[in-house]
Amino acid sequence: MNRPVNRAAPEQVSPGGDGSAGRVAIVTGGASGMGLSVCRRLAACGDRVAVFDLDGTAAERAAEELRAAGGTAMAFEVDVTDRALIDEAVGKVRAAWGPVRVLVTSAGVFAFEPFTEISAESWRRILDVNLNGTFHCIQAVIPDMIAAGWGRIVTISSSSAQRGSPKMVHYTASKGAVIAMTKALAREYAHCGITVNTIPPSGIDTPMSRVSQAAGQLPDNETMARAIPVGYLGSGADIAAACVFLCSAEARFITGQVIGVNGGAVI
């Protein structure tokens, strides 16, 4: 009588392999805010972290911070809308450290504009960075993960895509597409040992949100905190904690999920 084959998960096949510390990780938008928090946590876990950011000086400063704390890090000035630059940077990471195992796409931009005033240029820019940039980065690294039979991808979307945000139709559309892309990739590559999940933050105190507050586009922290069930704003460290778990071997059975980190603001 034939018995069903009990296939072991990748981490069980190769104990201490790709699911262990020392993996090669790329974080886009890694020089500040949530991206920097993710870089810090991954480096603290022993991963080798490549900091990708449009601001090359800030990326190098972030990498220096990680190295000073005992981590292994490199910095790259990368515009995520430029596929040639992405491929070049990924190639340098691969040449220095080996195949990429972890990718977190935190690079993003937003704008507050009434729908009737959104120009074609503004629409293209928001989608080019948030959606196309995510596409380019994932497509550039996923062959490494397919070859290894192991990989972790976490996209950073937004709660705006879950509940809608007035005067942010272009931003909301771009992040909604990121959620949809995450789910499709999760199904397409689950059999390869690759998990793909997304985190849609809300109520997080970041440098970008503070700029918007200064411009009068967002209320102050105290006002925003009152709208959050837990009663306070989150930080980049809260996003990083969830992200690092999703990138771990322990999260092997979680894929295609939207993991809200929002203090109960979106349920």
C-alpha cells in the first residue's frame, strides 16, 4: 500500500541553512524611518544588510551606524524606479556576499492632492515609486530565492489601501496594487519555499509624517493618538518587529497575508 509522502519544510531539510542568521538582506528606503528600523533589527539578528536608498549619503550613514553596532552592512544610492541601477546594485551585493535571501521594500512616496488636481505627472510618479519600484526590486532578486528554494519578501503597503484616504487617490491606488501583487506572488512562488507578505502601517510616527504635520496635511501626534484604540502612536520599531518575524524561519507557514501594524486602527 502506498503511503503519502510527508515532505519536510525547507528549514527542516537544511537545518541552520538559509533560515538562519547571516542571510543576505536588502532593504529599500533603508536610510530613514521604518526602513532604517528594519535594517537595525535585521542586522541585530545577524543578517548582512544592504541599505538601498535614493539618498546615498543617508544610506552610507545608516550603514555606518549598523557596522558601529557590530552588524554587517553596505550602502547603495538607488532610485527604485531605475531598473538598471537596481540590477547593478543587486549585482554588487551578490558579488560581495552571495545570493539574496531577504527583501523588504520600504521605499515609497506620497502626496496630498484633491483628485481633480492630480496631474498625470504626479500620478505617474507615485505609482512609479510605490508600485513599479516594488516590482523592479522583487523581480531583480527573486531568481536567487528560486534557486535556493528559500526566500522572504515583505512589502510595505499602507492602511490607506484598506480604508481609503481622501486627497490621496494616487497613493491609495499604488499601495492597493502592492497588496494585490503581494498576494499573487505568494501564490506563484509558495512551492519554491518563498513567502511574500505585506505590512500596511497606520498611526506610525515617522520623519515623513512629521513633514506632513508641519505642512498642515496631518493632525498632530496627540490628535492622531486619540483615534487609535491602543491610545498611542506606533514607531518604526513596531514595524520592524513584525517584519523581522515575517522574514524568519518561524514564519514559514505565513504567506500572502496582510499583517496590519496599526494599534487597532484598522481591523
